[in-house]
Amino acid sequence: MIFDNAKGQSRQLSHRQLPPPAPVLPKMEGSLPTRANATKKYKDSLIADVNEAINQGINTTSPISIGVAKYNPAVVNEVISLLNKSGWDVTSLNIDGNGSYSAIILS
């Protein structure tokens, strides 16, 4: 056989215990937090800001300005698309000195 000429002491397997299992991440709204959930919450936050600005300026004659400096331009573009589909006229998009969006103007 293969091991007929093996010499020396036989090795014994250790009987160490396995480490404790890794802690389970806290559940968020019935599921583990994901990038998709975080992006949705981020976008929902901008939509809430837009809705609040619309509600405040709905009965005025001046255009409605919504500050978007703290939001990612890709998310701002998605929300602008949603506004256009909903019938809002996005008359301008203000850009700050760094090239980031600073405000959406609706009429």
C-alpha cells in the first residue's frame, strides 16, 4: 500500500472548537440593507424635498426653486425626468462654481 513505508508518529487532528458565528446584521425594513435600498432612500429624500418646495410655492406667481446641492447629479437627473413626466416645466438647472447642481427651478 501507499503508506506501508511511512515512518514516524501519526498526526492527530486537533479538536478545537469552531469560532462563534459572525453576528447577523440588523434587518432594515424586513431585509438586509443593500445599495439599492440606500439609493432608493436617497432618491426618496430628494423627492420629499421637491414635494415640500412645490407645496410651499404652489399658490405663488414666482417660480419654485429647489436646492439640490447635497444630491448626486445622477439622482437629480432622475428626479428631473420624473418631474417632466408629471407635467412640470423645469425651466432651469443652476450649476455652482464646481460644476455641481445647486438648484432646480420649476414653473
